[in-house]
Amino acid sequence: MPTPQTSISIDKDTKDRATRRAKKDNMPLAVVVRILLVDYANGNISVGARTGIGVLAEEIPVDKETQKKMDEVVKKWRGKV
């Protein structure tokens, strides 16, 4: 049974970059899209926004009183985990 066709809208730059990468992996872009959609539908991948990618930690100096409050919050939070 043939697979019904579906159209998706994607900007040219993203499509071109994805097509080049798919070619490097020796597969057509349609296969990449199909794999992603099947894995998403099966709950194997999640989609969401991420900020600060590449930032592992940032140190922000605070006064002793603020640090004490933050330590108390962390202590309570760890007790719930």
C-alpha cells in the first residue's frame, strides 16, 4: 500500500542544510523527516525550546544573606527529589 503524501512548509535555508546533511548520511531528506516523525510519535524524542545551550554554569556573586537563603532552598529541594 503506497504511503499518502503530506506537504510541510520549511524555510529554504533549513531545507537546504538538512538536505546536504542527509546526503552526507546517504539518505534522502524524506527518510530523515519520516524517521523523526515516527520517533516523535512513539515518544522516543521530545521537541522543546532550549536556552543557553553550551552554558554549563554561571557564577554570580551574592551577599552572605542571599547565599544563605539560596542554600536553604536547595536543601529543601534536595529533600523532595
